[in-house]
Amino acid sequence: MAQVVMVTGVSRDAGARCARRLAADPAIGTVIGIDVVPPRAELGRVRFVRADIRNPVIAKVIAGEDVDTVVHTGVVATPGSAGGRSSMKEINVIGTMQLLAACQKAPGVRKLVVKSSTTVYGAGPRDPAMFTEEMAPRAIHQTGLSKDAVEVEGYVRGFARRRPDVSVTTLRMANWIGPQTDSPITRYFAMPVVPTVFGYDARLQFLHESDGVEAIHHATTNDLPGTFNLAGDGVLVLSQAIRRLGRPVLRLPSFTAAGTAAVVRRARLADFSPDQITFLTYGRAVDTTRMRAEFGFEPQYTTAAAFDDFRKSLPPGAVTSAARLLTAGLGAVRG
């Protein structure tokens, strides 16, 4: 019997792309896209259902549509896109709780795929060179998406224990990057002047957007229970990435990081949260051995190649009037 797949978060680009990819697979019968607002992008043969995963009514959708596979991509990365930090937490944590409660009550559900993030490990000065899936977060303070990711994964593990008949796959993905990705990290690198924290050179890993979509498809169409780190081969340090862009750098002392984030938000250039500032200070790298050995997936792009594909989509890094205004604002923070 062909799969009936429900994909959450299809109003955002990542969810919409994953839903379209699944719908293009002739081996999958029906793909239902769920979100509180209609998607901006065309969904092809995906059938959109307007529903809120924070509402228990989501259980009726799962039962009424005979859903057997749930793909959860509905975690929000930044407070700005959710209407504030409290709304972000409600969508991410409460929404996941309600979704899992609905799945638990649905005897027909046989597979759950969760798009998580390597932010679950946090970022800090005492981190290991590479995080493996068994390692606990090392950052002292978990905030924002990092905190939400930890809580979401905790609820997912609880669901897996209560429903051992369901194949549960958790994908801890590095930051998606590519020509079509609009995220805090891509907006950061698209800034006319790139602020960095003086004395630090963060280690970065990326997952190309097309590899991210293919990984979701791979997890959905195969029974691969477990938790897996996903990232392109290799590591770029922040200074290397900025040199590839050819953009000017403004180095700031660490104590101005919060003020820098505020200036960037006010300029509407990027929606930075404290955990993202920490990431761009210390960086993070994950071990992907299990991705190949157990998950059976090989990204087509390395970290550097994914970044270069994104870079090619940017306009030349000329210093514009917007850059001068931003530099003035950041200089005031530094002063």
C-alpha cells in the first residue's frame, strides 16, 4: 500500500521543498502539507490542509486522512519569523508535543521523521572537535533554538518509547545553505559588511539545501530509526568563508555581541538570536560517520562546495550606502 505522508511546516521554504520532493516520488501515494497559513510556493500535487499542530484537532487530520508517515519540519529557527520568542517556543515545543500526542493516538502511524538541527549541541569554548550523536550538549546556557531543539528531541525520544512500533528518525542537520535558502545564516553572509567577534574564528559546517531535501526523502522512504548528524564533508572557519565572499569585515569585541545583534535586527538584515551569536563566536562541528554507515546517505556537496554555491547567488560585495549606515551603527556599538 502506498504511503500517505503528512508534512508539517509547509508555509516555509524547507517544508515546502521537502513536500514537493516527496510528492514527486511515484512510490508515495499521497502527500498532505500542514500549516496555519497557505504556502507562498507552489506545492505541485501536495494537498494543502490548513491546520495548527498546536491544536488537538491535528489528531483528526491524521485519522481522517489515514496518515501512516509524519514528517515534522515545522520547527521555527528565529523569534522574528514566529512573532517573538514566546510564540517561537509555543510553535516548536507545544506544537511538537501536540503533534506527538496525535501520532500516539493514531494506530495507523508507522513512521515519524523529525527535522532537527545540530544546534541541539549548543556552542561553547569547551566543545569537542566533533560532536557524535551520543554526546550531550556542552554549552552552559541553552537559549533560543538550541533550547527548543533539546526539548523537542526529548519529547521525540519519549514518543519512541511509548510507540516502539513506530520507526522514528531524528535528523540533526547542519545549517542549510544554497541559492534558495533564506535563513539567519544566509542573511548574515549576505550583509554588506560582515561583523565578527575579535579573537575568534568559528568552525562551520553546512548542508546544501538540495542535500537536506534528499535526506528527508531518504528517511521517509526507508526504515532508518535512530538519530543522525547530517553535514557536508569538511569544515570552513568563519574567516575563510568571509574571504570567499570578498566582503569587508568589522571585528568587534565579544562584549558588544548583543548590541551588534540588535543593530543588525534593526537594520532588518538578519534576525539574530543569542544562540546564533554564540555559534558565530565558537562554531560547531559534528561527526557524520553514522550518516554514511547506518543512515546510508552521502551528501552531493561538501561544506565548502555548498557555501560556494550559495556565494554565486549573491550580488558583488560592494560597499553601498546601506553598508556605510550599518558600519556606523556597529561602530557606535563598538565605541
